[in-house]
Amino acid sequence: MKIQIYDNYEHMSLAAAKLLEAQIRLKPNAVLGLATGSTPIGLYQELGRLYREENLDFSELTTINLDEYVGLGPDHPGSYRYFMDQQLFSQVNIDYDSTYVPNGLADDPEEEMADYEALCDYLPRDLQVLGIGHDGHIAFCEPDDSFATYCHVAELLDSTIAANKRFFRSKEEVPARALSMGIKQILNAKKILMLVNGEAKTAALKAMVTGPVTPKVPASILQLHPDVLVLCDEAAAKEL
Ligand code: PGA
């Protein structure tokens, strides 16, 4: 695991965008794993600028997102499909049919995730962007007694619901279940780019990097992946 520390969120985001830009220019038909949440917003804004001002071409890319809320469709402002459409897909020339996000409105969520597992096998990712939760989760793989190996339907912890309520009008509106990629598919990506910013993530970052590999801190499993780059800001890194 390599770690690079930047003085602030903006510089971390620009560095992340440079890496994605290099990936896309070197391999225009790359498969990228993408994440939602506050963390990658600066990265996506810079990718939009690179498209508009520096001819970065997204037309041959394929993207696969990590997760989605059960019960929310593309028109719901809290859904991750809506987030991706707003933050990135509508800002660049990507082929919408080559962007995959689990379907939160699937009649059978379990079947949806079995299909998503097969999709991930079929489209191995060149690079996976990740964020980390305060409790060390990645995607919606929550702290537990064992790792959530496969794509699955996750019951969200109260702490995750509380952390994500800022994207909704109230805590009650946050769905209690989500569709999530599992640890196996996350580790299947050739390269992993983890972004961590802010003081609220200090403990999670420290546990991921220096703690034991344990399902109580799902991100700690990344210590076993051969090519993980962590970009963080000074606030998050202050206990490393
Ligand atoms: P955040 O979420 O970027 O909104 O902090 C990260 C996560 O929960 O994985």
C-alpha cells in the first residue's frame, strides 16, 4: 500500500484526477470502478473540466459503480445513479449504456446482485476508485464478524445511515438496505485508488493502514492487494 499526503482536499482531488486522466489516455477503453459520496466530488469535477478544456475522451470507457440504495431509482436525488449522472456522466461524453450502477428498483435485489457479480467477472476493472466510511467500510461492506465476500444486499448500520442522512431530507428517508459489491470484486480490480480526506476519517485511515486485517474494519483487507494507492489530506493523515 502506497500513501501520498496532500495539504488539502483540492490538491488530493487534482492528484486523483491526474491518475485517472493517465489511465484513460493510456487505455481509452478502460473499465473503471467508481464510487459515490462526498469524497470523489472534487475528482469528478476535475474530470469534467478535463473533458471540456483538455479533450479527455470518455467515449470508449466502461464504468461500474460500487453500490446503490434498495428502493431508489435514477430520478431520486438520493440515489447513487442520480449522483453519478449529475456529478460525472452528464459532464463528459461517456456512453450512458456503458455505465453500470446496481438497479435499486430491481424486483429481486438478491438476483440483481447475483447478476452484478457476473457482470463484474465479465468486465474486470483496470482501476477502482474507493472512499472509506468512518467505521472503515468500503462500498456498503459494513464492519461484521466476517467479510462480505460477494455482491450482496447489505443491512446498513445505524452509524452509516446517520453519516449518509446529509444526502436526504431526514434520517428516516435513508433506506435501511443497499446493494453492494463485495470484497472479492473490489480486490479483483488491477489497481485501487483510495481517497480519504478530513479529520473525521483519521481513525478509519489509521486502522486501514496500520491495524490488523479484520472484518471489523473492512478496508483493512486492502493491505492484501498488490497495487493500492491511498491519496489523503493532512487532516486525515495526522495519526499516520
Ligand atoms: P463519503 O463516504 O465520501 O461521503 O465520506 C465514503 C463512504 O462511506 O464510503
